[in-house]
Amino acid sequence: MADENNQTQTIKAIPDLKYWCKGEPSEVGKRVAFMLSEWAGGAHHLPMDVMEKIDWTHTRFITFDADASLGGSFSTYDFDGLTALVFLAHDHCIRVEIQPARGAKLKLLFHPRSRTGDMSLRHPTIEHALKSWRETNQPVVREAQPEPVTA
């Protein structure tokens, strides 16, 4: 049932691809488009000029240069685009790599994986990734900060 539901959700993202893709999108393109659509709160929030430049037909990965039009900033809590991208990557089993690009841009690379296999082929759930992280890294506990003094 869960796989059937995921396929239905992926199909919902495909109509947006007809505006972006110059050919038939690959399964990789469809998976990444759906994840980006979720990340943006709907495909209509993704910048058309950026989406049209992506090769959605690639069969191994999707990559593009992102600028502020893709969501502003990447943060971990307030304006939590970075956290949302990480959570979605783990939920969708898609490795996301962020690299520097020219100017004030970042290159985003999306490489779909499976849950099993060699390191270069698999992608863990967020729960498994956190468990593995905690095996070697303990949480840092900070003392409560005093409230700022206002005049």
C-alpha cells in the first residue's frame, strides 16, 4: 500500500515536468521533481527559469545551479530549508550533495539510491542516520541562555 501511495504521489508531480522537460523525463527526474515540489511547498513555487534548465531526462542523477530564487537561504531551524531538504532526502532515499558554484550560487546534485547495497548505492532513513551518528557523537547540551536585557 505504501509503495502504491508513493507512486500516486510521484505521478502528481509529473504534470509540472511537461513545462520543464524538453523530452520524456526519466524515473530519476520524476523522483527528484516530486521531492523538489514537496520541498518548495508545491511545484508552482519552484522558479520556472531554473527548472527549465535542468536535464530531467538524465538516468543517474539530476544537477543544477541554485540561487536565492529557489528558496532564499538554507537554514536548520527558522527558515528551515536546509533541514527540510535533509529530511526529504532521507524520506525519498535521494542523496543530496551541495557544492560551490560560480557567483552566489550553489550546485545541487540529486542522486536517487536504494535502502540496501554498498555505500555508493544506498541511502539510510533519517532514523538510521541519526542512530549511526549518535553511536559516535554525543549531543552537546548548552546551558540555558539568559534573556537579553531590554531598556
